Amino acid sequence: MLTSLYQIAKNTFRETLREPIYLLLLLTALALIGIFPVFTMFVFREQVKLVVDSAMATTMVIGWLVAVLSASHAISREIENGTALLLLSKPVQRPVFIIAKIVGILAALAVFWLLCALAALISIRVAKDQFRIDNTAMAIYFGVLALSMILAGIHNYVTRSSFPMAAVLALLVLFPLMTVGIYHLPVGGERVGLSMETVPALVLILYSVWAMGSLATALSTRFGLVSNLLLCCVIFLGGLMSDYLFGRHAREVWSDSVPRGGGALWMSSYSFVPTEVLDVGRWSVPERLDTAERFIVWSAAATPSRLPMLGSRPAEVWRDSA
């Protein structure tokens, strides 16, 4: 069973890398991530945040498209042309077949994520300075992209092998080497390095893409490409809106009056905006007014038993330490 699972997963991985749409979406994502530092010249401060958010959004959205298209090709198309029936006619169980397909697609998505994650780290490095971008690192980045395509073209011409797969493998070899080189590349005589603190967030993007790939693979057993794409799109958008649809009902209840037993304390009637409500958990010195209630007041006063009236001066008493 394990041998069949390994062989089917390996063939699925290879077939996914050989798909032209896989390479096209990968190059689109890498090109967009590489261009994002240019837009930082039109913003004041927060230039790194622009690149980080844009790079992660690009990786997630295009990774979702890669997952759906790869799953549709790996299963629904094989069901239509009879390849899946041929495999299932052999001593291969259906669960093994589906799991192997999922493993192969997840491996291809991991390659996509790895290249996009390395590109994001380099893009953040390029946009590190607020007033200028690292043109040397950007030139190396796009030079490696072009070199990978040239090497893949030469390999395709000599061996008559798949150009998309050769290009992906060339990127998979050259991008880590480029990342190490740019990590040690000095700027103004100093080594800047890479923003490794963004790696945990990028890992979460990998899990998101994997989840979409598994879902798309399961749906591909019953639906075609268009139906699968629409269903995954609805689920994807529903997940993005889950905080608005369900999260607001799960948050703590806030009151404008002091609860019973809390006469020694005072709660402001100050109306919090949504961003302040989200940040209130990071404010300093918590003080629970009443254990029977679910809300918490955060005070900067040294003696919370004698809180002054906030009134129209919340900024003087409430301190945001985030």
C-alpha cells in the first residue's frame, strides 16, 4: 500500500510541476512580489508593512488558484479521460488513491510556497529603507528569474524534456542560493540580513494553501474545474468574512454602566471604535469590575479602587501600550 501511495504521489507531483499553468502562476506571483518594493516609494513610513501584506496576500490568493487548478487536473481530468479508472482497476484502494493525490498536490504547493516565501524575504529586504530601495538586490532577484528561464530553455532544447518542470527545478535550486547571497550582501558597509520575524506568518500561509489544496482535491472527485473553482471561491471568501459574521457575536459584552458590586469603580461611557475594541486586550493593568460580567476595564491608574471620571478625556487616563 505504501509503495502504491508513494508512486501515485510522486507521479502527481511531477505532473503538477509539468503543467504550464503552474509555472505561469508561479512566475506571476514571483514577479508581483519582486515589484512590490517599487510602490513603497509612494508611501510615507510603513513601507515594510506594505510589502509584507502584499506579498502574503499574493502568495495566498495565487496559491489558492494553483491548488484548485492542480487538483482539478490531477483528479477530475483523470476521471474524465479514464486514467483514474485504469488505476482503480489495479490493486489500488480508493482511499490510497485520493490520499496519494492529496500528498502529491501538497508537495507541489509546498514548492510554490517556498519560492514565494523566499521572494517575500528578499522583497522586504529590498524595501527596508524608507527613502530608497536596494537596487542591487532587486537586480539580482530578477536576474535569477531570467537565468532560471534561460537554463530551463537550454535544458528543454537539449533533452526535449518539460520546460515548466525544468524551470521550477531551476528556481528551486537558484532561489535558496540567491537568498543566502543577499543575506550576506552588505548595504553601506553593513550587513542588513533578512526579516526572519515574518517567517511564522509565512508558515501560516502555507497551512492555508494546504487546506485549500486538500479541499479542492476532495471536491474534484465530484465536480469539474469550474464548479470546483466556484465552490472553493465561496468557501475562501466565507473564511475571510468569518470574523465579521461570527467573531463579533463571540466578543466580550461591553456596558456603559457600572455593574452591581462595582460601586467603588467607574466605567467610562466612552464609545470604543472597532479598532480600539480589538486593541483593548493589549492595554495595560487589567482590572475586572465584576466577576459576574464578561467585560474588562483596563486602567493606567496606580490605585484602581479610585478611578477618576473619564468623561470626554479618555486619552488622559486610558493608555495604549501596544
